[in-house]
Amino acid sequence: MWLDANSVGPTTALRYEATVRNHIVEHLGRRELRSLNQPSIIQGWIRTLQDAELEVSTIEGVFDILSSILGMAVEDGLLPKNPCKSKSVKLPTATKKKIIPWSLERVRAVIAGLPKRFEAGGKLAFGCGLRQGEVFGFAVEDIDFKSGWIHVNRQVRLVGTKPVFALPKGNRIRSVPLSAQLASALKAHMKEFPPVEVTLPWAKPDGEPKTFRLLFVDKKSGAYNRSVLNMGALKLALAAAGVIPPRERGARYLQAAPEDGMHALRHAYASVLLDVGESIKALSEYLGHSDPGFTLRTYTHLLPSSETRTRKAIDDAFTEAEAEAEDDGDPPAAQGASVLPAKPMCPQCALAA
């Protein structure tokens, strides 16, 4: 009932269905609804998820779904209250890992290790902070070479196993500045690998077919499949760049690298912009975040040190004051220390001080 009542996208619906089946029905499905009114039952269920070694973020997501289900039961008069809202129900906590951006040397090495037909795709991910699916869905009509902008209008994502075109994450269409060097790289790519018309359904497998001239397609001239690229060409590029070790003899797969996928190029983009003083607000817009606060929380540790800026600002002020004193012929202060010229202060201000 809860699943049917949710008006979410097809990908989210599939994820919800799997979550309910694997983590809620699996452990609570045999209980009567009224028995779930006890907070102790919910806390025990949380412990079961912890014992199954689920990530804290996963448990939080599953808990939110259960809370929503039981909240609907309360509104329908089937439960007196939602036990998930009880103060005695506690979720596990975890220390959030700080993002450690790749060095520019690593960025260049990984991009150089990508297949020639996707090398410019890596440059686009780093040079404009695009998500992987947004690179896959990037088309000729999304580039404005004259004004120096690209427009992020869509992504390629999987609904189950079916690729579809869809709006970017959060339905946030956006524009991002295009650097001259990246523009040249895209032009060179299109000359060597002409854009290909690709038709996919929009938003869901049975959605309306849409056709776009994509810059990046696989060897069969189809839209890239993230699973295929990530497990194959991207892993090889990571190994070639020394991010992960080479495949061990007899091993079927290369080492897992959950924090070193294409998203790392997006993090590197953010770190470069923050390092040169770009504002959080602008970075948030370029990354397609819905809230600058999220951007700040994610990358605050990458901001230039405030104490370093403070020292520099005061040093600059002293230097300027010293230069002005020399120009006026005033004697230096006692013991060679420079002082800032005094400004007239009104009586009221003096009293307030």
C-alpha cells in the first residue's frame, strides 16, 4: 500500500521496493502491525540491521522508509502513534569521512588511462564537475563554445537494468563555465569521434523515446553503461595510475575502489575552485546541489585556512600603514614597530568603545 501510494521516479521506486523486501519484510513481515507499536521492537530491529553489518547510512535510509510506512498507518487509524518517533529509539552514529581530493597529478594520470574515446569524458567530469551519468548524457546541443558555457540538461541512468534519459539529479538543470582548454579538448574529441545519435526512453523504460547527439558512446555506438565502464575501463585506469594495485595473478577482478570512482574527479573540481577562492554559493550552483549548506558541509575542510587569511590581512594592513608613514616623512614608532594611523572618533563612539 505504501509503495503504491508513493509518487516517486521509477529508479527510486525500485530501490524502495528492494529495501522494503530485504530489510523490513524480511525481519518484521511476520509480525502483526499493532505489535510494531512498541519502540523496543523497532530498536531490536535496528540492532538486527547493525548485526548484519549494514552501513550506518543504509540503516538510516531503511529506518526513514519504515517510519514513513508506520506514519501512514497512524494517519489511516491503524496505529495510535509512530514508534519510530519515540525518544527511546536511537539510530547508530558514524563519523563522517572527510573527502580527500585527488592531486592534480593523479587526476591527469587517471584521465590519461581512460580509453581514447572516453578520455575527454574524464576531462569533462573534472573540468566542469559533472556526475558520471551527466557525462554519459552530454550532447552537442549542450555546448556553447561562443559564450564559454556548457548546459547540464540530462543524464543517462539505469532503471533496473534499462538505460534511460532523465533530468540531472534533483531535477536541477544547470550551466557551468567552460574553460578554453576544455573547449579545445571537446572539439578535438568530436573531430576524432563524431557525436552519435542515441535514442532512449525518457525517465522510465516505457517512457517517450528521446534522441540526442551524444559526445560519448561505447564501441557499439550506444549509451555507456556505468557498471560496465566502472568495472572495466575505469578500474584499469585506476590501476595504471597507481590508485589501486594491479590485478593479482589468478584474481577475477581488480581491487574495489568505492571512494575512487569518477565522482573523485568531481571532488577534485570542487577542491580546485575552492583553492582559488570561488564562493560556496557559486560552487553549489555549478555542482547542481540543492542547498549551498550541503556544499559547505561537504567541502568545508577544503576551504583555505581562515587563520592564514587573517594573518595575511593584518600583515597587509601593517605594510600599507608603514608605506604611508614613509611617504609622509613621519618617524617610525618606538622599537621599529609600525602602527596604524589613528582615525578621528566621534564622542559617542569613544564612549561606546
